[in-house]
Amino acid sequence: MREPLLRYLQRERLAERRYERELRALSLAERVECGEALAGLSVVSQGGGRITVAMSEHSAKFREGDVLWLGDGVRIEEGLPVRLVRYDGAARQLHLELDGREEASPLRAGRELVLDRRSMDLAERFALAVEDVYTKTNHPIALCLEGKLSTDDDEAVRREAEIDGFRRGLDRTQAAAFARAFARPKLHMIQGPPGTGKTRLLAEILSACAERRERVAVVAYTHRAVDQVLVRAAQRTDPRLVWKLDSSRSEAPELAAAGVRRTTSAERGASTGPAIVGLTTHAACRAADRATFDRVVFDEAGQIPLPHAVGAMRLGPRWLFVGDHAQLPPVVAGEHAEEWRASIFAHLVERYPSTMLETTYRMNSGICDFPSRAFYAGNLKPSAEASSRRLALAPGGRFRDVLDPQRPAVLVEVPHRGAAMRSRREAAIVAELSIELMAHHRLPAEELAVIAPFRAQGMAIREELERRAAIRGFRPASWPLVETVERIQGREREVVLISLASSDPEWLAEQTDFYFSPNRLNVALTRARTKRILVASPLAFRVRARTLEDVPALSVFAALYRETPRIDGASVEKEIEVDG
Amino acid sequence: MPRKLRPITGTHLFQRERCSRWVWLDFHEDPARKLPPDAAAAARMAQGRRHEREIVAKLDVVEPHYPANDFEAGERATRELMGSGAPLIYQGVLLGEHRVGKPDLLRRADGGGTPRYLLGDIKASSRAKLEHAMQLAFYADLLAASQSDGPKTAFLLLGDGREERVQLDDVEPFYREAAAEVEAMRERRHEPRAAFHVHCHGCAWRGVCLPELEARGDLSLVHGISPARREALEEVGVHNIAQLACIEPAQLAARTELPRETLRRLRLQARALLDRAPHRLAPLPWKAARIAVAAEFARHPIRGHVAEFLAYRTIAAGNGFQEQWIHESAQNPEEEGPAYRRFLSSLSLDRDAPIYHFGAELPDTLAQLDARHGKLNDPLPQVFARLHDVQVGIRSSLVLPILRYDLDRVAQALLGTAPESVEPHSAETDDQSPQIRRALAERILLVRRVRLAAARAWQSDGAASSAVSVSPEGTVASAPAAAGLQDSP
């Protein structure tokens, strides 16, 4: 496996460089259009290596943790190298920090700035890690990847740990997963479908590790994912044992509030006594040369590319992977054979038995039913409390048919044709439904989200929201989240609207890998707690497969159409018109 | 006297995936109006027949014997063979109500007790397609009547020698919908509209459909208009090419879901047909280079592996150029990997020279070859970075008075040459390499000529010759194009 892993890293690096070159060849307007630049930014504050900028709209594809250039948008690489730390949607601000530099000259007030994507070349570090593993005969990591590790439980340990799990208030499958994390000698995988309490379970496992005086590394792909686990862990154990390995200068208020301290030293807490140290896969690859732990726990392992995991696995001899290969896979830039695009989690679950958490505490039965059957073989069930939860509505109001709490999942069929990445009719319906929920039914904007497959549709929906709210004299304190699937994984809302946008089956037949990805559909369908409203043209479900490989994914979409109660979108549009 | 209605066959399910109108015409149109296959289709059919003969010759099969076209006798003979537990039956006959199926293979699935059979087809293609699965699902439906339940899987023997299993449960919902539509077409409960698409020029019914479409200037003749877009435009009163050429994109964008830029492009395409001349859109994306390469691959027609790797390298020198051919071939699948690696190595010597090709097939094939034979430190990423798709470049820069942007039609528009006729590969000779190589070389040279002609067309007023034209009344015909490249409004 050495060669395919190294080839993956090499191809990714070259693909990223090529992409960067292609971006540089575009004008600023074109880069903004495709979401790879943000223009019209102004400095709000600067100091201590941190910069806050104000923007009108975050229409770019940038996510927290991305590395960027802050400059004039023309001489891109003469700008300041920064990292996006946090996006404050309410204040329309981006919090950045200098990357690789302590300070910078003050940015001129009133100057309009541009953020451009910057590539981070870490391939060499990961490649060295792969070489380190494969130059040794029968390295445990190599054996693990090849499916050659034993997975027999120590039954005595398992029984005792399961009792401990129940004592901690875990449910049946959580307790089983908890038990195997300690009973399996070297390796275990826990699949955590949406809302199944994966983070809580992880916190209990880490707490138990601390009680056993273990030194544990917690690894995830992004800082946000690491921080979430550490905060929960600090709530379950002595916070003085919990550290974040992080060279960033930015404040991390959630960590500070939880009592999690930050360190730039990989050896912190590793010499004596228990410790829980959180770090990203990038930092873990670097740290593995200097520190060792008793156990390495990977969170969101379904999003960690295989070669990146290899670097972090060197941190210790026992591995626990927590993730869900039915949700979003790793982001891959280059051309690779299918098996090498898989995450470490997807790779390992094909080779070893894993434990799946089966109870969701998020979705009611109406929301959970289809994703459970389509993606989890019917094994995902809502808890008793979640199952019967219903959306609370005020009396009266418009669109009672669509918003009916007794029908948690509905499809509003909008008979449009020929649309590719944007439908104004769907945007209008989504906007009106959202305004009705917020204005009449007092649903907080923070409990509402809209998901669209394309940025163009997201922008159309935001425009319609603002325009129609203004017409109705409605001025919300904040707006609901309107995002693509990639930026919404990990979040949940009381109500989620999904606008599919497209109505050209021939065009969609060219987009099957993206548009009909079962993983993306799963994430979209499982964000809501009590109400999910799909808004789409029936033509979005009438795509003919071009190859047999497309058939399973298209079958899922076809089943979604058949099994979701449908409401005539034309009648919804009439209600909007009548209402003026 | 009304003609007897044909039964539904696996071919109807196959063709429905490509063109529903074909199915309708096959049931209801006079067969005398069918045209013989064009040269390319004839070559594919000959290849398919030869592949099937080769495969069957290696298998120990039995065939049901029955009088020609007496399918009831054929079914009885088939059931006798199945009842006697014949291991492998070739061209058995399965009947249902108004349905006749002749799967290539019925293979006994040993499990003890009453013999049960799996269905299989032999295909020259190296990829399993949905059309193939539809045929198998059709046969499975017929077979279910005689077995206690239908088979859950079927198999395809593909052109590259692989056997691929097809999960019939996966395609069941699609099959049911397709079967219902075919039934409705047969009974005249549903008549699909004709529409122009990529399969039309080789279709047996092209003599029926194309004149109808051309006579009314059907919107589907305009490149970029899918059936959904056609309906969207018709809903707002745009019914033919002449009307499309006169639309106001901003106004129409407000009344449809089509973006303004898309409508502008479609209007330009209509105007190009009307004016019989190309229109400029944007500068061509490629720049002049001292060294340029054009490359293409060809697969072995029977074994399916990449058999010929060919590139044409030109170096500008003085007023002319020097040329060099780079060639590798693989007579059999085992030679494909080494031939690919040698070819890749040769291509990588010119680190910055652009590599031109036409269409997505070359990069797709490169990716497949890499998946099969790739090694660390292969120069493939460098080669990929140098690829330029001439088809994409032309479509982004010029609007040509043609119905589709395939190489032959683009060449016709820019060079004035008639589409090259494809000499069918002889079904009888084993070594087809020289023919394949010659065809490949001709294609590469044509791609180069097209690229240079596009650059000249962008720069000067002297432009296309032969093209398709659209009259003000909206009728479409082939006609010599007028000179003059027009800027887009």
C-alpha cells in the first residue's frame, strides 16, 4: 500500500497547485463568482497577530481553518498569509489570524481588501510518515490498513466496561461501543449516524481513559471538530487534564470557558500521568516524531483521508476511529481510483467489524424513517422522546398544508423546467415559507436552515429572503443559515428546508457524482429535528442513469420522491400571489 | 389491412434508454422507411457479432432448434432444454404476453432440485450500461413466469473479457417504469415527441425523424437545448429556431428558469444557424506555442484494451514546422501497461508543450490507465496539466452553424470538409492494427487542422464554408455557409 498512498499525496499536491494556477488566471470578478475570493472587505480591528474584517456577504467557499491571502486581489501572493479562524454571520465579520508571522504593518483604514485562497503544501510531511511506516517490516499501522489485526474482544474487560457504560447513562449501543473501545486490543471503529450522541460517547470514553490514567491523543481534521470534543471531555473529567495542541494566537472562547488549556508543546502531559491532548491531523503528523500516547482517538474519521490518518496513527499503539462513512467523505482535489479516495473510516469498516450507534436523539420518526432505511439498513431509530416530537406552530397563518407538524417530511413539487443551478420559483417559495415560520410562528432564525446544492441557489434564496421580508415589513434580528451541504454537516435545526434547484434531467445526468451523492443526501435529510421541507421540481427525480454505477444513487432519489408526501407547489405559489 | 403489431422485445427496452421515439416508430412506422445503419453503426454491429461468435465458440452451449420465427416452438424447445438441465443454452426463447425475449445465454445455477437459470448477455462494450441491464431485467421478467421467482442477478460477458454481475433489484424500479412506457407506446397510449440528439445520425429512423425536425426548425436541433429546455421555451411562446434567434434574453430570463447568459448563448446558436456563419464569443483559450502535441488513443475493437497510443508533435521552425509521430501499440491486454508507460514517458519530455485532444475520452482513458497501471512519480499529473480540449475551447469561443459539436461537424463548419466516412473494421481479419492506426492518425491531423482553423476564424473574416442553415421560416437544411464571422451582441 505504500505506493498508492504516496501517489495519492503526490496527486493531491499537484492538483491543488494546478487549481491554484487556474484560479490565478481568472479575474477577481470571476474568482468571486466561483466562490474562491471575497472582495469588498474592510478592516475592523488589527493587533496581536489577529485581524477582523467586515464583509457584506460570505458567498465564498472558505471554511474555518482555511488558509488565505489577504491583499488587493491583484498581486495575490504579496498579500498577508492568514488563516480563517471564525465566521461571525450575525455581525458579518471574519476573524483571521496571521499565519507564520507574528505581526504585520497596519492595514490602511478604508482600504478595500480581498481574501484569496492559499494552498498549504503538507504533502511532504504526510509522505515522510508513510515512508516511516513502510520502511519497517510488519509495522502495526501497515498491518492495520491491510486488515490483519485481531479484533477479538477481551470478554472480561468488555463486560465490565459495558456495565460502566450503562452506569454513565449510555444507551444500549453506546454502551456496547464504549465497551469494545476498551475490550479490543488495538483497534475499534464506532459509526455514529446523525444525532446518536457520538460526541457525548467520545467524552465518556475520554473520561474513562483519564480514570485509567491513559494518555490520549484526540485527532480530527479541523480545529472546530477538535475543540468540540475537548469541550465535552472537559465537562466529563478534570479540565486540568485536557489540552489543545495549537500554535494559533486566536482566542478560543469555548475552550477557555471549558477550562481547556492550550499548548504549543506536543510533549505536554505526555511524560507522566493522564492527559487528553487534542490536535488536528496536520499537527498530529508533526507531533508523532516527538510524543507518544497510550491511545489515539480519531473523531469525524469519515472525513480524514487515508494517508493523513497514517501520520496521526503513529502517535500511539491503540486506535479508536469514530465517524460515519455514510455522511460526507474527504474532500479530494485530484484524480484517484475510487478505493484511494476513501476515508480511513470507510477503509477500515470494510476490513473489520465495527459498532453502529442505533438511537438518534435528534430526529423524530417522520424525519428519521427514510434516511434510516436508505443509508442505515433500517437500523437507526429515534429515541422515544425524539420520536414523538413535533414542530410547535402558532394558530392560523399561511401554508398550513406544508407546515403541518403531523407530516414531518414533505415535498413541495414546483413544476419548473430547464433550470440547472438556480430556480427563482423555488427560491421564492423557500423564502416565503421561512418568513412565515419566523414572523408568524416565532421560530427563531437560529432554529431554521436552508440547504441548497449550488451556491447560485443559496444566493438566490438569500436575495429573496431579504426582498420579501422587506416587502412584508419583517425585520428579523438575524437570518437563517442558508448553506450547501458541505458547510452544514455537524449542525442541526428544528426546521430545515432543502431546495434542489435543478429541473433539467439531461444536464443532471452529467452531475450524478455530485448531485446524487448518497452521502450528501444523507447529510441534507438528517439536519432537521421536527420538520423537513423538500422543495423541488419533479424533473429533478427523473434522471436516467448513464452507467450502472449511477443506478444505486438514482434509486435512492427515486425512492425519496415516491415515499415523501407531495404538495402541489403551484397551490403554494397561488397562496403567495393572493397574499400579495 | 392493418399491420400486425410487433411484440415487445429486449431491443425495445435497450433503445428506450437512448430514444423513446425509436421505440414508437419501431412499433408503428412502416419498416420500409428504415434506413440501413451508417458506416460507424455498421462497424459496431459487425464488431458485436464477431465478439459474440468468438465468445460462444469457447463455451459449451446448446441451442434450441425451431422453425424460423416460430417463437412458440422456440419456447417449447428452450423449456425442454431447461427441463433437462442443460448447463448453458444459447439464444433461448422466452415468451410473455406480446413479449419475446432471446437472451444470449441461460446458465444453469446449480443448487440442487429443479434446475434454475441465470440470464446473461454478450456485449462488445467494455462497460456495463443501463441499456444492457434493462434488457436483462426484461428477460428476467419473462423467466419469472417459469421459475418460482425471477432471478435476482444476471450477468454480462463484456468486450474486455470480464464477466460483470448485474443486481436486478437495483434496476427494478427503472425497469418497471421503462416497461410501462414501452407498453403504453405499443398500445398508442403514449406517443413521445421526436427530438434531435447524439444518436440520431446513426439511427435507422433518421430518414423519418430528421426531415420532420428540420422542416419545423425544431428547437432540439440547437446545441444546448435539452428536452426540458425545449419545453421551458415553448411554454413562453418560443417554438422554433427562427423565433429563438429573435428572443430578448433578459426578458425571457424573467419568465423562465434559464439564466440570461444561457439564453444569450442559445440565441447566438440560433442566429449562427440562421446566418449560416460562426459568431465570436470569447478569445480562444489556447496560446501559440513553439512545440505542440495532438494525441488520441484507440481501443482494440474486440479485446477492449487500449491498443494504440498516438501523438503528433510539431515544432515551429522558420516558416514551417518539423513533425514527429510518437506511437506505441499493445496487441493484447498484457501489453497495455508497458505501452502506456512508454507513451507517457515520451509525452512528458516536452514539459510545457500543450497536448491537444478532442472531447473527454482521452483524459478519461488516461485516468483509467493510471488506475490500472500507474506508479509513483509517473509524469501523469504533468501531462494532465498540459491537456487542452479543442472541443471545449471551440465551444467557449465560437458559435458555429452546426447541430452538434462533434469533430466531424466542427471540421465541416471550419474547414468545409464533409464528415469523414468511417471505413468499417473488417469483421474477418484478426490484425486490425494498421486500420486503427490510420484512422487514429487521420483523426489527430483533423484535430490539428480544426484547431488552427478555429484560430484563423477567430482572427479573420474568412470563415466557415459548409454548414447547416435555417431559413427565416425556420426550416433547416445543409447549405454552403456565407463568409463572415460576426461578433456576438
